[in-house]
Amino acid sequence: MSDSSVAIALLYPELLGTYGDNGNATVLAQRLRWRGIAAEVVTVAPRAPLPTGEIYLLGGGEDDPQRHVARDLAEGGRLTAAVEGGAVVLAVCAGLQVLGRSFATGEGRYAEGVGLLDIETGRPPRDQQHKRAVGEAVVEPRRSLNLPMLVGFENHGGLTTLRGHALPLGTVRVGIGNGTADRAEGVISGHVVGTYLHGPVLALNPALADMLLGWVVGELPPLPDDTVDAAAERVKAIRLEAAGLTTLGM
Amino acid sequence: MGVRSSLAVLAGTAASQSSRLLRRGSGEVIGGRIALELQPGLLAELAADRVVACVSGTNGKTTTTRLLVAALATRGPVASNAGGANMPEGHVVALSGVPRDRPAVLEVDEVYLPQVVAAVAPRTIVLLNLSRDQLDRMAETRRIVAAWRAMLVGATERPVVIANADDPLVTWAAMPAGRVVWVGAGLAWRSDAAICPSCGGLLTFAAESWACEECPLRRPEPEVALRDGEIDVRGERLPVELALPGRANRGNAALATAAADVLGIAPADALAAMRAVTGVGGRYAVHRRPEATYRLFLAKNPAGWVEIFDMLAEADRPLVLAINARTADGRDTSWLWDVPFEKLRGRHVVVTGERGADLALRLAYAEVDHELVPGTDAALRTAKRRRDQHPAAGADDPDLDVVANYTAFQALRGTVAPVSGHQ
């Protein structure tokens, strides 16, 4: 990377990018550029070595691609090293599962994850397996993050349990999230953030995007115009209504 | 046909007609549903001793069905679910009352294909492509691949499968069939085909080829292929001159030509007949409303969108994009972020539809000049005003291009009759 440009590594979009999550890279890069900060999106192909970057993004996907990603990322422990060096990671859905210790890949099988997050993903109890978590989700972020309510669309069949230092990103007000009894959604551990929210999540929740960017570049100047955030507010209002909530009730 | 079946057909037909009279749509679904409830074996009975072709895939089903009907119609009437009701109810209605010696071309929903094939024992099945579509209700693409493959295991000479060799998922699904005609029909959207459906290895793509890194699966050598705007049928090169726009439709024509060939229509005759297809269920046709005249396109998913970009007129024609997210569209609008809308930079876009706000957000990040206008009529008026301010050449051209996803498209074609199909 050059000193003047923020490198955003979009990891294996051909393998993990089922629900528009690649858009998160566009959102981060544009929010930097509009503020006069250079940014480049580096798309990482399967098998390619992990580039040096400030931000790494992983999206959602299906079981088979997920296994390739876990293997590629674990090789040489490079993602772990990047995180120890201060890199920011956002992992959505299958991407979140891959970063854990292990994840379920099908009928009773488990695959080893990257181990960057102290989480494990299994399948919900058999009597609930027909119920995939599908629909609008609304998440109240953990208070210390000082973020507004998060919205997104979830679509997964995982049950993610947090251990040790992994904290939930928030609590589901509407939706399933991690699927545990405490209604936890997502995970945050240092500068590694995981969530089940698609949408893509950073387009719908610009404050979350700016939180990640702030970790990289420090205090952010305001955007030169509020068009894009006003557009996000409009979508968010529709999502909240679709989820059965109104902005007034927040 | 037994008394019970005859009564079922009668009841279904009556329900369809009253539904039409009540203006509750084309009536195919309700009539077929009633008939099937009265006689569950009705579809098999209607299809017995009949030449049937089934057409399925994520994109291009309706158009390919229409093209194949045009080819077969050179030999007389053809039964088909032209209204797009592509589940068994629609198939029952399409076949009801049509003599057994008349062939049928059935557009079939991807998920229903194995069930319909079991019922109608088709002479040929056309498999177009498979990619993400309405994932929030259809589960994953690969489950459909597995179901298709299971359907063809053990099939011998019949059905003859016409399969797009450029789609690895379709290829894998078609391979067990006893007789496959591989067609090089192209595939613009490859993001759902990165992983080998056979072994889970990585697939690599090059021009006119793809292969798995880890197992022997690779693109089969096609018998029929779309190349440089011509269709190569076992060495014979035929020009493709369709009224329908776009590379995707030339690929659909290649698949329909191969299917027609199996059913005894010579490729040159089939292609000549396909030229007469101008609009397909309102797609590509020019619609006229008081607000404006517009060419209407249907784009329901990223793969469909990628193909639409090369069909749109030059940038001086205003563009209206309409997005809904009802159940039939898929409730999740995330797919908008998989579409390279950056290609629209430099043109002005009027955004509408119930979820126009989602698209407006996407276009804002793509830096595409746009305005959000709630209400379809108002959006058409806004775009027309812009057109009037910047009149373009070609007085006979429609005022606007309009692209819509499924239910938005239905609303836009609802009240108008197409006036002409092509330029």
C-alpha cells in the first residue's frame, strides 16, 4: 500500500458475495474519496496471496465456497497477522462463520475456521432446522459503540455461539441474529466485526461504515453533501417499517 | 380422457373465464389449481401421447419458450403457457382442450421442473442457465442443480436434453441424461459458478471454455454454438436476425434452434420463424400510455441486468428504473448491489417503484445522476419532460426506455397493448 491511499481488500468475491455484500467495498471507498481521502479496492481472487491492506471484507455465500475461503485465509496465518498489525475486518454471514473456530457445513459436518474470532457456528436444534433466518432484521448495537439502530436483511441457517473475548455487535430487536437465547447479533472483537446483516450492511448503516473507517484514518471530516446519507435514511425507514417498527418507536 | 378429468378441465376452464371476467389476471393460475385439485393426475393425462418440450432456467424462460413456439408453429398450432404461468396449474390450462396431435412447449419454473418432467414425459428439455434469483424464498441455486441432476439420472434416449454448455451448473445437471445436445449459448454472469458443482474445486474461465482445476469437469464441446452473431449448427453457419435485442436473446435462439431440430424443424426454418417474435409478454415491446411511449424491459436479478445493459438505447433516451420487493420479486433488495450500475454513469435515470429508494441509494454510490419519483405515472411524466427538453433523432422511436423487476413490470404493462415490437 502507498501511504496516501487506504487499501480495501475485498476477499474472494466470486466465492463469497451472494447477497450484494461486495457493495460494502464500494461504500467504504466512496465515503473516503468523497472526503478527499484516496482509497483503492483490491479484489482478491481465490488462491491469490492475501495483499497488504487496512480493511479486509468478507461476504456471505454457500457451504462449498465457504470451505475454500477458510482454507485460503488460514494458510500462513496471514489474516491473523494483518489483524494483529491493526487491520480492520468486516465479515458478513458466511464470512463471519469462517473467521470462527469452526462452522457447520452440512449434514452434521464441521469445518475448521480461521480462528480469528472466538466463536463457533453450528446448526439450530433439529426441531427448528426448517426455519432459516430469513427476513428484515433490526439490531440495537452495543451501547459502547454509540451507533444508531442497524438494519439489514438476514438469510442464514447458522447458530453462532460467542465465547471468551468475543462480544455481540448488538441485540436483535427484530429477526434471529446469531440464533442464541440472549438474542445476540454478530460479533465484535477488537477491530474485527462480524454480522448476519446483508443489504449490504454498510450502505444501509453509514455510521457503521464510518466507525470502521475511523479506526483506520482517525477522525473523519463530514461528507461534502448529505445526499447519500439522506438516501440511506429513506431506505432505513422502509426497512424499519417492513420489520414492523417505525422510526418514532426507536 | 375419463369423466373425472373432463369435469376437472371444465371446472378449471370456467374458473379461468370468470377470473378473467372479474379482471383478476389472466385466470390461468386459479383455473389450473381448481382442475388439479379435482384431478391430481390431470397434467400427466393431458400430456400423454403428446410431443412436449419443457423450457427452464433462471433467465430467458419466457422468451425461449416463445421462440420455440414460433419455430414449431411453422407446422400448425402449438399449445403453450404463453401467459407465463409456469407452474403445473398453468401447464394444465395450456394443454386443456388442445388436441393430442398438437405439440406443446411449456415454460417451467426451475423448482417445479422435476415434478413437471415426471408428469409430462417431455420429448426434449431445454436447460438455459442457473443463477441467484429471489434467494430469500428459493434457497440456494445448488439445490436446484442437484434436483435437476437427480431428475436426469437414468434417463435414456428420452428426453433429449438441450443444455447450455457455457453454464457449469447446467452442464453438471444435464450430464447424466442419455442424450444431450450441448449448446454454446454464452453466459455473461459467472458469479454463481465459481465452484465446481461436481467436486467443489475452483472453476477457471476463458473465452469459450471453462474447466475445474481439480476434477475432469469441463465445458463440453457444443454441437450448436452462438459465434460472432451466427449460430453454428454442426458446421453449418446460420445468421441470427432476431427482432428481439441483445446477446442473451441470440443465445436463447441458439438453444431454441437446437430444440426445434430435435423436434424435426430444420435450423434455418426455425431461425427464420423466430424473426417474427417481436415482443414476449410485453418484454422488449413498445408500450403507449398518455404519459409517454416506452420500450419495456424485464430484469429480475443480477444476471438479467447484466444482459440488459447492451440492449438499452443510447444515452440520449431517458431511462426509468422501477423496483419492487414483493414476494414474487424476492423481499430482499440486496441483489441491487450485485448489478454494475456504474455502467449507467453519464445518463440521467428516473427511479421509481415501491423500493425505488433502495435503488436510489445504490445509484448514489455508483455516482449515477438520478432522481427518485414515487409513483410510476409520475416517473414516466418526469422522464418524458426531460425527453421533450432534449428531443432526440428518430421521431418514431419510443420516448423512454423502462426497466423493471417482476411485479413492477406487470404494473407497467398492465393497461397497455404493445404497439410495435421492434425498431
